Amino acid sequence: MFNKRVLIFTGHFGSGKTEVAVNCAMKLAAQHKTAIMDFDIVNPYFRTADAKEVLQQRGINIVTTVYANTNVDVPAVPPEVNSLFINKEQKVVLDVGGDDIGARALSAFKEQIQSDEHEMYFVINVRRPMTDSVEKIEELINEIQSSSRLNITALVNNTNILQSSTGEEIIEGQTIIQKVSEKIGIPIAFTAGFHDALSNVREKIKGEVLEMEKFIKLPWD
């Protein structure tokens, strides 16, 4: 499922992209040296740093902004990020903000990314108001591609309603995201979800599935 060396995850706020990115890193670490970079430089919540302890336990190298997981983030990327593109012996997961600032931060590394084997995923939760239609999803994809100066190469269905998910939301998301895929020519890479929701509808899911563990805390938890 994750064959490229550099794996970039972007998506609008509430898409669950950080949870997907962290779970991706966990699975990669079972077989490869792995690093994860928190490129979400403006959002103080749902951060890769929330899972720092368990990531370190799995031997994953973590690179974050200086003020990651606080309310005083500044739009700055640490110099350590350059090592991620120099050391070709490790897999790299980049968790990128789904807004203009986050995407522009990634654009500074356009040449390094394009010269390496990479995949750029757009994580979608159709139960969020900014991504609940084909038109809105397409608009956000265009914005992120423009700001990052990179092409999104794959879509991820991560449709859920948190603890209330039954699994039917996943199938709803699959229907809408398939229409996006057909319209803009970007394939669906996989469907992501937690065990309980996935188990209810697994036979209805098309393509590959990423069954996730819960690592990212909600602000009110």
C-alpha cells in the first residue's frame, strides 16, 4: 500500500489526516526505518506530537516545529527537515496542513520531493462541511495543489463521525469520492477507518483498507 519513499498526507481540518499519517508511520516502522514530519505549522490541535511517546517507542524519528502541540505555533519549518530528503535509507511521512499556509510551507521543498519517489495523498471526510460534495472537494484539491506547487496523486476515504460511526458513513464517502476520482482523474488509494466501523461494512468497501488505531487525542479529551 505504501510503496513510495516519501508519503505526504494533506486534507482539510477535520479530515483525520494526522491520524492516517501516524498510522501509516506505525505500519511502515514494522519493516523500515521511518521518520515523520509534522508540517502542519499553524494548527495547534490534532498534532503528530500528540502521539510522540508511542511513535518513539516504535523507533520512529519525529521532526516537529519548535512550538508543536502548543497554542503559539509560528509558520516556521525546522532545519532538520532537510535530513529527511538526504537520508534515503528511511521512509518519510509528511503530515501537511490542509490550508494555504501549510501547503505553501511544503512548496519550499518542491524540488527535493519531485526528485524523490513520492505519493501525495488527499484525505477526505465527506461528513465535514468543507468536503461534503464533489465540487467542494475538487476546489480544495485545486487550492492545495496551487499553494504547494505539487500534484495530489491519490485520494483517501476517511469518512467518519468519530465515536458515533457505524460504517455506513464510509460507504457514503466511497460513493462521493469515487465521483471525484472519475471527474479529476486521481485514483482512490485506500479507505481508512477504525475496527468497529470497518467490520460492519468491510465487504462493501472497494480497494485496499487501512485499519487504524486511535493515537490522536481530541482537544476535549
